[in-house]
Amino acid sequence: MRRNGWFTAAVVAAALYSSAASAGVWFEVLHAPCLSGNPWNQNKSPTNVTNTNLFPGGHYLGSFDCFNRDFNGDGSRTILSIKAFQVWEYGTMFLYYDVTDPWNSANATGTGNEHGGFFGGITVAISPKRIAEKITGKEIKIPLLRDIELKYELENVSQFGSLNYYGIQWSIDQPFLDFLTVTTVIRDDQVFEGVDLQLGFAWQKSFSLGITDWQFGGFLSWGVFGEGAGVGTFAGSRGHPFMVSQPQLLLDVGKLVQFTPAKIYLGVEWQFAFNRYLIPARTEHTLQYMLKWNI
């Protein structure tokens, strides 16, 4: 399961709409080695979660490159992400499937990662602007915006079930970045009662240094208020406001070795999360090495 659990896809899907990336399908392999982590120096399980099998321990104190110890494994993890993005006449569609520890046998022993752990979903966005342009036969200009879309996302997590997002994504018209996208959605999941307002933005900037090409991108997502009382495994707890961000810096190694430009990237991704899984004091700061292959 991908490291940011419930929070990523709403922002990623919005960002991809205005991206200049040529790939419609791509793979990402990420690895966090947890070199700075000490298994004897971590917080205890959160006191407001009744099922400690989901969160057997906390974050590695003083670490800068470890995941929290939770239902999906220990501090060191490898993740395979498979993603596809498609523009259609009146909107966009995004599919993704993330697998933790993908190359281990399902009956292997001695691994800290969850066997069969996954996180995936689908986002469909519809542009009223493009529909109106089709009906009227005229281009419609919206101040400060390239487009505005209505979106629905169904997200599935192996340990927690499904979540639903409903809202709007705004593609900002600006000259400095490849894209800048803002999302305003209602988040509705099954482990907490009620709903929450979730805000986010995503960006990408391509630039060159000498003969090398680089991409600096990422996103930030903010659950503003937190949801209601927990149900099921989370009974007795409450959802809390959260924040997660994942900036990344990637080098186009395909161009550098005179293979194919804009296809193979190497770099790093840093994840920071505050109140992860809407649980108070569940922080995370993780440095991951990243390989990206645009098919």
C-alpha cells in the first residue's frame, strides 16, 4: 500500500490533467531504506486506536528516512505504483494501483511488509467548461483558470475499505510552472462518521541545468476539520485534521545517456505527514529513492 494511504489520489489526479507529461501509462518504484531508524527507539501505539494490530508502534524517533511502523510494515519498504491517465472529450480519468513489497512471495517469512497490501482507485472528472464550449461552439475564458472540473473519486485501501471524494478541481492559469492545480473536495470514508473538507494543491516545474533535464513536482493535501467518531476497528477514537506532502526531484536519465528523453527518471521523494490516518501525533517524514518509467 502506498505510503500516504488515503490522501494522495485526489491531488495527483487533479495535477495530471494539466501536465505536459507524454506518458499515459507509467510505473514508479520507490524504496525507503530506513538507515536512520532504530527499532528500539519508537513511539508506542496510539492510545486512541483499539486495534493495535493496525498500528503496533509509532514513528522512529529522530529518523528522516523511515515510515511509521503500522499495518503495512516497518520503517523500510519498497513500493510499486502502476498508473494510467486518459484525457477524454469532456474531462479526464485516472487509475492507479500501488503494491507494498511487490516482489516477495505471499507466503514468505521474515519481511516486515504486509503481504498483498494494496491501495488503488479511480478518478473521473467532467469539465462543464468544455461541455459548454461544445454546445455553444465558442471558447470560454475563465479569469485566472485554464479549466474547472467536477470530480468523483472512489479509493480502496486493503485494511480500511473504500472512501469517496466529491468536489471541484481548479487548473490555475499561470506562466511560471508546468501546472498548478487546486482541489476542494468532500471526503467521506467508512472508518469515521461524518465528512470533512479536504483542500490540496499540486505542482510541477521542468527545468534544465547544463545538458541535464529535471522535474520538481509534488503535492500537499490538508484535511481541514477531521471527521467524526470512529466505527468498527476505530471505535472509541475520532478523526483529526491532517496534512500530507510529497515533493520530489527527478533527473531525466534517458536523455542524459542518449536513450529516449522524458521516459526514464531517477530521483528522490520526501514525504511528510502530520496526523497520518487522521490519528493525532502520527507524524511521518520519509526519504525514498525513486525510479519512474513512462511507457
